Amino acid sequence: MSVTVRVPAKVNVQLAVGAARPDGFHDLANVFLAVGLYDEVTVTPADELRITCEGPDAAQVPLDRTNLAARAALALAGRRGIEPAVHVHIAKDIPVAGGMAGGSADGAGALLACDRLWGTGASQAELLDICAELGSDVPFSLLGGAALGVGRGERLTPLEVGGTFHWVFAMAGRGLSTPAVFREFDRLAEGRAIPEPVASAELLGALAKGDADALAATVSNDLQPAALSLFPELADTLDAGRGAGALATLVSGSGPTTAFLTRDTGSAEKVAGALRASGTCRSVRTAAGPVAGATVLP
């Protein structure tokens, strides 16, 4: 018997970042939107915990117990007092180290898959609690759709979305470390007051209406200056997408994937073609959202 869970990538349409806390984390107002790029996580009974991975950039994915999918299996098994004797196979399609929560998606997918495989009967509240222990983005990977995350981003409030938003994503030639981007954020912010992070009322209204133009006017990412400081070439990719007619351009999360909001499928294909021709990125994908979170496949 095996269980396969499909789990989506995310884009942050707003990422407001507060000052560093005593524990080293930052308070956030993080508006997540799940988009239709997916990893699939399959769990099968085994003699011991084992992780395998295939797909683009699979060689960059750790296959030891630092992998969030492994940590998810260990966390659930620990709560239930059972052995985590399972083979976790990850079929990657979400960019690795790309700011689209690929590792978090794998953690959420493995958690839900192990719950079903082992018949633990965990409630969604318990699964979300385990997700929050694993990492700030993992709860949203389980939930999907659209949500406002506060605290470290792990405390979620689902959001209404009145339509479908069309995106283009440009993958960079190398990754960016999320901790390094936050350290650069702190360095750039040194000596100035940082306001408390608050979700934009205008942005939430644009999501609720399904209004791409209004959303384009309100998207923001407080980590973008730090990502550009560490990876200046991303500015060329953003310029290429803007020149091709994207409604809005931004670095996705901590980067280095860049995101381009478009009006419809045709506009997305036009922007994608221009980005491919620009020579400023490694690969380009289109996707729409919101989509459902972690889902058990038949």
C-alpha cells in the first residue's frame, strides 16, 4: 500500500516583515496564494525511514533527516509512539531553494500522507500544529487557497478570493538561502525604525474581488531589497517581465524566483515567452491560483 499527496507551491502577494525578535525570527504579515505548480509525495511502508527524490534540481534536495518530509514523518510517529518505518519519495516540480515553499510543501505532503498510511486519524488542527513546529510556511502548504499568516507566518486566517490570478515564474540560475536573506534584511534595516507588519486592506480587497489590476497596485515584498542586494542580477529579470507587459513584478518570498502577475492566460504566455528570450533566467513556468492545499490523490 502507498499514499500519494499532491501539494502546491506558493507566491507571497504581500510579505511585510517586522524587526528581528529576541528568538531571531521576525513577525510577519504574509499573504499567501497557492499556485498550480506541484510536488507529489508518496509514502510506502519500509524497514526504516528513507527519503528519495526525483525531478528538476533533485540533486540539491537533502535525503537525510534534515529534509522537512523526513522531519514530518518523525514528528507524527513520535506523537503516536510508532516507528517511522516508511519510504518517502518526492517527485519535485516546485523550484528548489526558489522562495516558493518547495521544502515546506514536501513537509506538509509527507505529514498528510503518513497520517493516511498509518491511520492515525489526526485532526486538521493537530496536523497544522505539527506543521507549525516544522517551519513557518508548512501550515500554509497544508491549507492552500489563500491565507494571511501572522507571527512567523504560521498562524493562518483563510482569505476569500473572488477569481483566478495568472502568474509567470522565472527560475534563477542559483538559489538563495532564506536565513541569509533575512540577515541581509536586518543589515539593511540597521539604525532605522521598522513598523509593525500589517496586511494591506487594499490588497485583501483586491483578492476578494478577483481584481488583477487592483492586486498589481498593492503587491509588495519587504525582503525584495535584501534579495536584490545578494543577487543583483534578479533586477534584469524583473525588468524583462515588466517590459513584456506584466501587471506587477516581484521577488517571490526570499527569492530567487521572480513572479509576474498578468491579466489572463494569453498575457501570461506572452510574458513567459519574453522572459525565455531575455536570457536573464534559467527557466520559466506559468501557473494560476488559488488552488487547493495538500490533497490525497486517488
